[in-house]
Amino acid sequence: MNIKRLFLSTILIIILSVLFFIEPIAQDLNYHNFADSRTIYSVSNFWNVVSNIPYFLVGLYAFYKMYWIKSLKIINEVKVTYFLLFLGVTLVAFGSGYYHLDPNNETLLWDRLPMSIAFMGLFSLVISEFYSIKLGKALIYPLVVAGVSSVVYWYVGELNGDGDLRFYLLVQFLPILLMPIIFIFFKGSFTLTRGYWWLLFFYILAKIFEYFDKEVFELLQIISGHSLKHIISAIGLWILVIVFEKRVRV
């Protein structure tokens, strides 16, 4: 094992080890209290619902580019990984839209399930393109199962009064934490790796808008930070798909 792989493995082990020293994290019910709860055209929480449409459009756009005109530059050995990433993104539009119609722990389940598929699909894809095609191919289904299981584990725990978000948070943030390290220390299979950097940038920007949900709504009055989070993160995914079309295998 060379020094780069050893370094990455060490970081991964440290992150996983820290997880078990953290107390179980229950879902904060205040999470469901979004700043913009207006009902428009008989749709409750209108903007938080309809702002999920970009996910659906990006997902359809990606499938069109990959299967209809076949213009995306992908690794055919792990084609299912691209499919699962785009499927997760597409389903987020429905899951998140459904959740925002009536925000509570029960509907939040359907928001997080497709997100776990998208995050694990992305993580497996990065492993395949930057680290090892063989490893990425071997990990895709176990990672997706782990992602979905983390959501089910949290939800069943909530039903029993001892919900624990630690494993779902790992599913969501582990790829984001490791991706910059992988991009810096490992050579990608394609040119234009900046597509992933743009995705990271827009994801972080989206999380900032999500955190300042109320403040953004008070400032703009038209739309909230959480609604903009949906749109901004979808833009990052759209840029990634565009880059997938323009890049070249090296």
C-alpha cells in the first residue's frame, strides 16, 4: 500500500472510530419548523415543495444524456453506479417534495431514503473514477444497502423512542469529507475533475443557505434558505452532468 492509500485509509479509520465515541443523536423535532410555511395554490409549504422540481429535471437530463444520446463519458464497467446516482437524484424530488407537504419524522423517511442512494452512488463513483474501478464496482451495492439501512435504523429507532442519526450523518457527510482528499491525492480517470469540485462547492453553499433558512427568508421575503438549498444543490448536480459530457478519458 503506497503512502497515499495509507493516508486515505487512516483518515477513514479515524472518522469511523470517532463515530462510536459520539452519543446517539436523536432527530431534533425543531428541524421540521421551516421558515416558509406558506400555502399557495392549496399546496402547503409551497416553495419548499416545488423547489424540488430541479432534482427531477436534472435526473431526467442525466438519463437522457446517458441512455438516449449516449453523450456522457462514463466507465462502462460501473455503469450501474451512474444509474443509481441519477436515480437517487430523481427520486429526491418526490421524496423531499412529499416530506415538505407535511414535515414530520414519518415523511422525513421518504426524503432521506433516496438521498442515501444518491450519496452512496456518488461515493462509489468517486472511488471508481479516482481510486479503483474494481473496488468501486464491488462496493456499489454494499454502500447503497448501508445507506438505506442507516435511514431505516434511524427511523425504527425513532419509533421506539431512541432514534440515532449517527450512521445516516456518516452516509451523508463521509463522501463530502473524503472527496477533496481523493481529488487532491489521486489522479482521475477523466479530464475536467473540476466538475466534482463545483459539485462540492454548490453542496456546501446549499448547506449554508439551509442553515440560515429563517434569515434568508426574512431578508428576501420571497423564498427561504431551505428552498434555495434545493435549487443550489441541483445546480451543482447539473454542472456535474454537463462536465460528464465534455470530459475525456485519460
